Amino acid sequence: DIFYYGLKIAERLTYTTADRVISTNESHRKVALTRGRKKAEHVSIIRSAPDLTRFKPTEPNPVYRNNRQYLVGYMGVIGEPEGVDYLLRVIHSLVGEKGRQDIQFMLIGDGPALESLKVLAKDLNITDFVEFAGFQTGQDLLERLSSCDVCVEPSPASEYNENCTMNKILEYMALGKPIVQFDLREGRRSAKDASLYATPNDETEFADCILKLLADPDLRERMGQEGHRRMVESLEWQHQAPKLLATYA
């Protein structure tokens, strides 16, 4: 419709008038090179990654486990594209179908779908296993994430999600947390061996990946260390800031 074509014109004019383009990942760089028709030397990849001097693990707090053995955490927007409904159905599968009463789930964040997802959790009879922790920042956020055994990214397959680098992935890695996510292009490019990957939108396989990690503390440790190593060596903000300054220079 008219709005779609209006957006295409706006994008084209934006690229045409830009001297330099900042992209957050390879997929967005490809858009700049193809649809945007920019020269490769005029497009820089600068990731929006955490600064490890500030975003670092804290002492875990067992209170978030709700007297259960394991804690699985999600952080991010509570909206439709983020796939939190997929995660709730995964939790229902683990609790209701597989009988796992030993796993607590913590959902950190706020968004337009929060209230409807609380209703879904009630309908699935999993409210006792799910904490909707709301929006968190600073030390409270770090303490909550540091207390998790596994962190998850349930965004389902879509053109949007395939092309996006989710900040939560890099933040999980910064804290040395093993990850479970659907196998999407930019999610795999970010996490590589720091994550297990389920077939896109396959909730059963996603649940099995969570169980695999919870059953293997050595695997969790190795994956967490690999994610943190990648952050330290190439992804964290200390590596991105010089690229940003060079682009403006």
C-alpha cells in the first residue's frame, strides 16, 4: 500500500544522502550494499554490545529459584516478535508434559504483550513456575541474570528476526551464560558455540535443548566460557567504540 512504498522511498533517499552507513551486523550491511547501493568501504559494522567493565557477573542470589533446583532466564521486550508465547508453551511442555517440577523460569522485561502473556501463563497452568519480573536495570538486572543456569532467546523465525542481532544474546554471553535459541542467522553468528540451537519454531526441540543443558553442568560451563571469550576478544563495546570513532573521522 501507500505506506509501504513511502517507506521504500524514504529508505532509498536515506541511503542516497548518507556519506557513511553504520550497520549492526552482516545482514544489515548486506541491505546497505544491495538495496542501498552503497560502496563496501562506506559501510561499517558496529555492534551494540555491552561494556564488560560495567556489565559483569555478580554473586548469584538463590531467592530467584523459588526453592527449585534450576533457574532459566529470559530478558527482553515482552512483545509479539520476541516469541515469549513460544517460551510459555515450552514451559508448559516441561512442567505439564515432562513433569519437571524442579525448574523456575524468570522473565525480565516489559512490553505491549505482557498482560496477555500473563493470561496465557494462567491458562497453561504454569504461573507457579514463571516469574514476570518486569523491567530491570543496573545491579538488580545483573544479579538476576547472574543467578540463571541457562538463558533463552525464543524469537521465532521471521525475516525480521533472521536479520536482527538481539542485544540479549550478547548480554547473556557477557555474563558467561549458556544459551538456548532457535537457529536464526544472526543469532548463530553472534553466539556460535555458546548456544544450543533448536529447529526454528520447534517448541519440543527447544524444550529438549533446555533439558540437555540443565543435565550437563560441564557443557553449561564450557558454553558459558566460550561466549565470554568471544565477547572479550571481539564483540564487547571496547572493540566497537574505535570503529565508531573511525567512521565519524
